[in-house]
Amino acid sequence: MRWITQDLPGEVARELFAARDAGAGEQQQTVILARALGHAYFREGGRRAHGLHVAFSDVEFADFSIG
């Protein structure tokens, strides 16, 4: 299990809300979140782990806030 605490840019929230408003399902929104987490957390904004594929799966708990 991995606990991740990560700030994501506001563009990610806008993209998630736009996808939701356009009727995107949970799976499509999960892909957006996985891409954002992959870039920010695992690849450190493009400084490492180039080409790493990130899948956001088997999630037991997620807590999001907009600040």
C-alpha cells in the first residue's frame, strides 16, 4: 500500500471537473488523475522516471481538497 500526499496544479482540477461535466465516467477521470500523479509524484515534474506508466487502481481510500 502506498500513501501519497501530493499537490496537483489547478489545471488538473479544471480538467477533472470538465470531464465530469461532459459526462466522463469514473474510469476516464481516473486516467486523468493517474496521468497527473504520474507526472507530479513519480516523475517529479519530468526530472526522473521517464516513460513510466502509472495506473491508479485498487484504491482503498482517496481524499481530495481544493485549496
